[in-house]
Amino acid sequence: MFFAKLITHKVYWQAILRDVPFNEYSTDVLATAAINDLNTLTDFKGPKIGGMVTAQTLFRGTTPGDLIGPYISQFLYLPVPIGPPNNYDGTISTPGIDYQATTVPVSGTTNDFMTDVATWKLIQQGNFPTDTTTYTADRIFIRNGRDMTAFVHFDIPPFAYTNAGRILLNLGDDALDRNNPYLGNPTQEGFATYGAADVLNLVSIASEAALRAAWYQKFFLHRRLRPEFYGYLVDQQINGVLNSDINNQLISSPALAMIKGTFGTYLLPQAYPEGSPTHPSYPAGHAVFSGACATILKAFFNEDFVIPSPVMPNATNDMLIAYADTPLTVGNELNKLAANITLGRNFAGVHYRSDGYQGMLLGEKIAISILEEEAFTRNINFKGYHLTKFDGTKIIIGAKQCAPMLQ
């Protein structure tokens, strides 16, 4: 249990801040309390600026681009084309899914679950939950951690990434990787190879391969307990029932005092009535397929391409407005998308940060191997995809030089 002594610390704060909009982290009193507390930790693994947790780094990812611009990736805000990228007259098709808004759980503790020991034990014994999530009547874009937990509750694994692929395919040839072998070809264009069908197909293939790898790691290697169970150990240790040697930095955290004052226990509030999935925690399945799918998209598209007409929530979080600060690039926003999907599960109370980041790295390795293997099935010379890995390393993958035709 030593692995989560400090990791769980952040997950408690994420549960407390579920309803705080991301763009209010610099002014919200709870966010300030979380920042101050996290800065006291001796081994905090999240991002920092100048060695400190700040409102701009709070609960964000650690990959290139995660700290630039709005918390939520443009690929979760921009309209998604639902038809072919181009119309028959040569114009770009009109996007069909407006801002990807949907109903979300209402704010407040009515949507925090498994906060009393009796209910917690019933769920651990395999009983179906009697509580249900209450949703808003209106469609809302993602504004806070609770909204993000809803997105990653019932999502089909590659959904966010096929949407991102459709958005990118609608941006024209300039958004493609500069080594795409069909760029500038006057008589051919990519389709089954290096084109729309190829990239969307590989996103799905990478997602499935990633999940298979994740489940092998979960059951055959790590078998890490979920945060909901670790929260039970916290509660039992503070109440003197058993000592699990949980680090005192967590036991004495003001986050736990807030949880106790609200719910009467030190259990970690769950965003889902059923709590965590019943399989082990490490690595996070969402993180592994996110790492794989984002890597496929970063390979196919020009990571330095600046996303046109980006948006962000307005100050009151009731509409999206134009974003006009630091340019947002394809590579950075795909990294951020992977972090959003991954950390959304942390906000739900079902994963730790290390489940997420290490899972993304595993998914990245899987996607790279898929792209390298695919190169040998293609009868075309290819200089290779440009790719910036999650650690910032730049590589070329999938290069292929065809053998000369026999005479």
C-alpha cells in the first residue's frame, strides 16, 4: 500500500473540487487550499511552475502542451464534422455536432456516492447501487471535474479520438504530417493508406490493442487496489480500527477534515453510484487507450499546425467564446486531450495519477509498434511519421523503402 501514500492525497482534493470550474482555480478558496496543501508534499508528481503547484498547473497533465491555454482540449470543444471532410463542390463540410455539449451531473454532494461505511460495504460485496446520478436538463460543455467524470463514465473507448480525427481531417492538407507520401501528388491521395480511412481505422485498432495490454497488466502483474478501498483504509486508520501505515501528510491534510465535515466519514467520495470498476486500478484503461490513440493522431497529423478559431469558456461558464492567447497546436492539444480523458477518471475517484501517466506511456509504446508494423504492409516509399513523445522526445517512425521491382 505504500505506492499511494501521497498519490491519494491529490485524489481527495479532486473530489472536493469537482464542482469548481477550471477557469476559477486562480480565485476559488477551495482551489487555493488545495494548491497550498499540495505544495507541502515531499513527493508530489504533478506539474509545477517554478517548483510550485499553481492555479495553472492544478490537476493538469505533465506532457508538452498541458499547461498552455484552457484546461480542456480543443478536441472536446470544437464542432465535429459528421459527414465527409469535403463536399462535392470542393468546399469544406459544415460541422455537425455543435461544441460537443451534453447533459452533465448536477453540482453538489447529491452526486457524491459511497460516503458512508454501510453503503461502501454493500458495493464491495457486489450489490447494485440504490443511488442514481441526477443530471441537468440542459446540454452543457465541459466546465469542471464533475463534467469530465461524466464524459469518461460511459464513453466508448476511441470516441474522443475518432472525433478529434474528424476535426483534423477537416482542416485540409496543411494539417497532415509533412512526410505524408501523398502530399503534393497530382494524381493520387491517401485513403486506405495514409488517408482518412487509414487513420480512423488505426485509432480503433490501437484502442483495442491498448485495452488488451492494460488488462494483462492489471490482472497478471500489478493488481493495485482502487482509491475507494484506500479511502476505507484511511477512514479505519483515523478511527483507530487498524493501522495501514498511511503517510501522515495525508492523515493530517485539511482535505480530510473537509470530507469529514461534509460526509461524516473519511471515505473518498465517488462520482459514480457503483464506485470503481471491479478490476484492478493500475494501469488505467482510459489512460492506455488515450496514449495509444493520441499517438496515432500525432503521427498522422502536423503537430505544429495551429488550430484555427479555438474557443474557451467565458468568465461565467455559460457559453464558449474565442480564445486569442498563446497559439494552440495540434500536438499540444492532442496531449491535453489524452490528459483530460485520463485525469477525468481521477476526478471520479477511481484512479491515481500514476495509473494515468504510466498508462499513457504504455499506450504510446503500443501505438508506435503498430505504426512500425504497418509500414511493412505498404507498397510505397515513406520517410516516416514525425512524432513528439509524451516525454518531449522527437522521433521518426514507420519509415519504409520499398524493394525495387524484379525485372
